[in-house]
Amino acid sequence: IPYNITSVLIRRLMESPRPAERVVLTVQREVAERIIAKPGAMNLLAISVQLYGEPDVVARIPARAFYPKPKVDSAVLRVDVHSEPKVSRLLIPQLFRLARAGFGQKRKQLRNAMAGRLNVAPAQIEVWLEEAAIRPQSRAQELSLEEWACLAQVVVASEGHPKD
């Protein structure tokens, strides 16, 4: 697929009301590596895809395999799509609200990055993080999808909304 629309296309495929059971795409190698990221290198695209399926790079394709030769290597990305997201659908908006805030200033510690982006006192952010068993000094890329989900659950509960 054209590399400039990869992220948007993958998100739309994953968030579709009737997604495919498996999605296989040839994408820029760097994008594929971002999608399969683990805690320590997580990013919004990885969260977006891993929420809905299990991504895997099944082949690497060097640029020389194409004509005309692109400037970048490619990868075949396979995503086995879950029948339901890994997180309750009711938590997904909050999860992305929090993740966008955290990744908006990813060099900062979550406590500070999220306080500024969410317009919430750092002390409240720290309470939420501690309730979710996340170190306030953590950075967004260090959290797993499960930790983001737990944090979303804590925030939703603290705001008086239903948990599921």
C-alpha cells in the first residue's frame, strides 16, 4: 500500500465494525516494526493495532525487489484480528485520550506529560498511575497495552462512569 497512507488505512481496517479475520499488507519496514513494538518502544500505532489483533512481520522485502526501486525496505505484516478488542469498547475512547496525552510529550514522564495535555493536576495523575500500578516516572513508550487499559479503567472509575 502507499506508505503515506499506511497508518490511517490500518487503523480503519482494525476499527471496522466488521473487520476481516486476518489482514496481510506490504508496508514500509519501519512502520511494521512500529506496529509490532513491545513496551519500551510502544507508540500510538502499535496500541491501535494491538488492541484489535496480533501483528507479526512474516517477511522482509529489500528495496531492490521492487521496480522502480523505493528508497526504503518493506515488510509483509500479518495481523490476526481478534473477534473483540482486547479492551472493553467502553474504555477505548478513554484509553486513546490518555495515550494521546502521554505520547503527545513522550520524552516527559507520564505524570507531567498527561497533566499538561489533560488539564488535570499532576497530583491527580499520580494517584491514577499509582492505582493502576504504574510508576509516575514512566514514559508513554514504556507502558504495555494492558497497562494503558488498566489506567483507562482507573480513570473511568474515578470519574464516576461504569467500569464495563
